[in-house]
Amino acid sequence: QKEVEQNSGPLSVPEGAIASLNCTYSDRVSQSFFWYRQYSGKSPELIMSIYSNGDKEDGRFTAQLNKASQYVSLLIRDSQPSDSATYLCALNTNAGKSTFGDGTTLTVKP
Amino acid sequence: DAGVIQSPRHEVTEMGQEVTLRCKPISGHDYLFWYRQTMMRGLELLIYFNNNVPIDDSGMPEDRFSAKMPNASFSTLKIQPSEPRDSAVYFCASRVRGGGYTGELFFGEGSRLTVL
């Protein structure tokens, strides 16, 4: 079983819609969860981090964490063509390892 | 700060040649990670170091791969001999441990390796 599993995608939404990205993880003791965005040909960059159960909002982005279900999600409201990228779910284990899912490619169509 | 610096940015080599990729982490970061990214396998963790000590190298695909971190400001990933299936983008990333609630990874721009 992979440590971090993401929807295989690709995901396509119209401009202005809500994009929903999902992730599950296997290590129950993981404490820190992250969403990175990677544009084609570029390196990943952090867009959200979340450590406690519940929702965390930052502008158009909302991260949700449910530790009991071992589930992390990212909602992008009012999606823009510039949001088209691959979104990577990641976690830090207690041993210090930073591990990633395979990513979900999002396309926002004008 | 200049960020994580990787070199070379692009490398084209022939099968059987030795390849050395280099990384300078952000000053003060005590974790350093090497990842490999391909379309088929996504972003794979190869090895990571804490305070220059290798912690987990279980992701290194085989003995042809080796990594070192002789000091806090420099790490290398070596492939010898290289094979066409090693073609990928190799990322170096660093972070601080923090108080358990930081841990953002900062990535270099990557080294794109093509083995012919």
C-alpha cells in the first residue's frame, strides 16, 4: 500500500467552478500534511499546510483534514485557468520523511 | 537566501557513463531529500539526510545509485553506470524540522537527466 494515495485524475473543471482534490494516507501517526502545486516543467511549491482536524482557508483554497478517516482534501473555489497544474499531496512522518502522492492534474477550461 | 541550488540543470549522457548531480541546500536547513520524478512513477523519494546523516535510503533503486552529504551545505547523487531507464528529473529539497508544525519543503529547480 502506498503511503499517500491521490485521485488518479486528470480533473477538468470550467472556469469559476470548484475543484476538489482528495488524498488518503496510511500512516496514522503522521502529523503534518501539505498540498503542493507543480506547473509543467517546474518544481513543486507549497500552497497549503494543515496540522489539525477541520478546515483551513487561505484565499480561494481550503484544506480539510480528517485524521480519523486518514483523509486530506483541497478545494479550489472560483477556479482560474492559472490554477491548471498538478497538485501533490504530501505528509511528514514522525521519522522526518516527506513523502508524496502521485499527483492529480487539474485543467481549468476558460 | 538563494534557495536550493542544483547542478547541472540538464545532463545528456550515454549509457554506462557516470553521472553526478549536486545540491546546495538552504542554509540552516537540517533535512535534505533527493527525489526522482517521471511520468510513470511520479515523485519518488530516493534518500533523505538529517544533519548530514543518511536516515532512509530504501528508495534508492539499486546499487548503481549512491548519495553523500559530506557537510551541511553540499550533497551529491551519483549514478554509476547510468542506464536509459534512469532518465528523469531529479529534485533536491531541504527543510527544517521546526517545532513539529513547520516542515515545508523547498525544492531546487531540478536536474533533467537523459541517458541515451
